[in-house]
Amino acid sequence: MKNFDYDPDIYTLADEDGVEHTFELLDTYEENGNTYYAMVPVYDDPKDSITGDAQLVVLKLEDPEDGETLVTVDDDEEYERIGNIFLERLEGYYDSDDDDEDESSDEDFDGDDYAGEES
């Protein structure tokens, strides 16, 4: 098994009440001029990552010219559609990763496959 360095993209975001939350970026997706981010919560205690809620958070980049502002997707149909796209993409990543391990465990890991496209 090869050893590789993994440096996740970590974001600390404040909610509408000013409370900060930390997330790891899993993937990004662009559609019709919009950029969406798939993230999962990051916990201080690694045990909480295993036992905590594995909730996928979908956010949308708003006003990219004015800086990175990520907002919730308020439209239920848009949220459901984009969330399903992310779930399929992430499932595809893990399915192909399992297949690769069966065939050969010596292949190089490409972290960009996991992190998705960066803006």
C-alpha cells in the first residue's frame, strides 16, 4: 500500500446567527453559471466524525465577483436535484475506488478525483 499525503480543503463558515462551523469540501459542481459545493461537517474529536451525523451539506457560491460567499440553496427542487448529482458523483468515486483496490492496490491516488474541481 502506498502512502500519500491528504490535505483536505477546510472551510470555516458562520451561520445567520454568527456561529462558526467547520466543513470539509468533498466536491464542486458547475451548472448554468452557478457553482455548488458539497461539504461535510468537521468535528474537533475524530470519534465524532465516526459517530456523528454524516450529513451532506450543499451550498451555492453567491456573487463570485465580490468574493466567496456560500449560501444555502433555498429552492427545494434545486437543492434536491443538485444534492442527487453530488451523491451520484461521490458514489461513483467510491465505487470506482473499490474496483481499483480489487484490481491493484499499487495505483497512484489522485486527490483531485476526490476534491473535485476547485474554483
